[in-house]
Amino acid sequence: MQFLRFSDLCARGEVRGKRVFIRADLNVPQDDDGRITEDTRIRASVPAIQMALDAGAAVMVTSHLGRPTEGEPRPEDTLAPVAQRLGELLGRPVPLITNWVDGGFSVAPGEVVLLENCRLNKGEKKNSPELAAKLGKLCDIFVHDAFGTAHRAEATTYGIAETAPIACAGPLLAAEMDAISRALENPRRPLVAIVGGSKVSTKLSILKTLAAKVDQLIVGGGIANTFLLAAGKRIGDSLAEPEMVREAQQVMDLMKERGAEVPLPVDVVVADEVSSLARANRVSVDEVGPHDRILDIGPKSAARLAEIIAHAGTIVWNGPLGVFEYDQFAGGTKMLASAIAHSDAFSIAGGGDTLAAIAKFHITDRVGYISTGGGAFLEVLEGKTLPAFEVLQRRAQG
């Protein structure tokens, strides 16, 4: 994947004295009083900002926050708390600039300002050409560093990349682009994909795309139950989509035609309810009762998957194998996480539930790359070219 890197511009001394516009992802959760409750995204944005400051640039940063109505600011839409936290992390004041689209504000080399919530600007969501033109005039260099928005063609994620004199990828976005290329474009084989979640219907495109690429496709959660139905197994009262059985069978057939497979559970963990007090029972997949709910895979199935992971060259992980939030149904996902942590394969993981599982089982430092984008990561797995990737590659080619 060919694109211009902001780090290279800085290393060549091409940033000093320039106006640098960074599109970051500062969309952090807040409580009812506007206090930030989790600042991971802000901390992740600091390297690009610090890189620009160290290179002697005049730095402008913007982001969306929440779902505001364009042109109708509300108190909860302001980036003021983000400006304060960013200032603490950078060790310098970060002024918040409102009504910034037409310029009229100043920022000197070595200084940084935060531009108010970009989704308050009329035309942002629909990538208005007029707005994009104005944004391009604000800077000498546009830096896209928000992978979580890379699947959206908006004015501050796409339009400005077309109109700015130079458009490049910040360190966070570049790392995502590198990891995705390594995992999907030219992977070390065998390539193993793990797709969990509740519904086949929401991930059908992903499953079909991966079925044409991977050597092993591991399915988990409600998705696995639908595949069990397709294989003629009884699943009791388990979460599944009977109307998607045909599609599940098509995925298995596609894998079989390529000499690959979808390894289905041979044993499962069942209960009659989903709760912390539920009693878990391990049974053969052929012994699931009419009122049982399959909430995890059993130890034999988990050991088989661990063996597959042990021989993988590349691992792509999106979604847990069971209701891992409850310890009695966490065994399958825990063993999978451990297998990935101990594998020599390059691994890339993404999606909210996946990140929660990685945190719960303390393997953060043992996953090759953890993607910061939910929707963007899923669209990449579907085989889509993200707007941010497309425009940055196009600009790099001149």
C-alpha cells in the first residue's frame, strides 16, 4: 500500500514552519457532567501532534465528538474537555478555536490549537466541496491520523485530503495501513481468520470475503450456532439465525472447494440462561438438549482451535467465541487468546468485544497489532477499500 507518511516529511525537514492540519479521533466517552471517563483515543493522538510540534510546525487538530447536528452546537458537543486533557498530556496549553472554517485565527510554529467539533460544520458529513475547499486553504499539510473514521468520506477525512497541498498518513493511521497490508495483502501462510459475534447476517460479507482468502475460518458465538444448524446439528434454544443456514453452508462449501475448512465445535458449554449465576454444563455437540443455550465452546474444541492457531502464519481476529463476560462461559475465548499470545504468527485484532477480551485475558502486549477502528476494521475485512486509504494512495501517486 503506497502512501505518504508524515514521519518521513518530518525526518526530511519538510514540516518546519508549515501549517499542519491533523484529523485525529478524539471521540471519547464522557459522563453526564462532561468529564472524560476514558482517554485512550486522546493518548493515542499525542504522537502525531508531538511529532508535528517537534518538527517546528504550526499545528491544528480537529475531531468529531458524539453525533451533533450540523450548525446547531449544544454544550455536550464541545471539545473543551478534550482540549484540557490534551493540554495535560502535552504539557502545554491547547486553546480551543470555534468558528474556524474561514480562518481568522492564528497559530505560530511550535504551537498547537484544537479546532471545535468538526461535525458542527455544515457540509461535513456529506463532504461538501465548498467546505473541503475552505479546509484545504487552512493548511500546507493535511495529516489523517484517525483510522476509526477512515471508512467515512467526510470533509475532514476525505475532502481536505483532496484539496490540501500535501496529504499524508499520521503514525496511527500508517500503522493500521501497514498491519492490514501485512495481514491481508501478502500474508504468511497459513492465514487463519476468527470471526465471532451474534449474527451471520451482519458479517456475511466478511465471511464470504475471507472464505475466498483464508486457510482456516474459525467462527464463534451465535455465528457458530448458525453454522452448526447448517451442519445438521441441534442447538436447542441457542442464539442463531435459521434463515441464514443456506448462506452458512455456502461459506463452508466455498472453503471446502479450496481445500480449506470451517472447524465446527465438537463439544460445547450450555446453560438454561445467560447470567453470572447460570450453571454451565459441558456436553458433546450431539447432546445439546431442546432447552439448552450454547454459550461457549468446550475444551476439546478449544484445544483443536489452539492447535490450528499454533501452526498459523497470520491470524486475523474479530469477535469472541462465547459469552466471555461471564467466567463460566469464557474458557473458549480464553484458550484462543492464550494460543494467539503464544503463537509466532503475525496477529491483528479489532472490534470492541475483541479488544475487551484481549484486555480481560491480559494479552495486549502479545498481539501483533490491535486495530483502533471498529467499523473501519470490519469494512477492511469485507474487502472494501476505505476512502481514506484510496485518497491517500491517489495523492501519493501525484
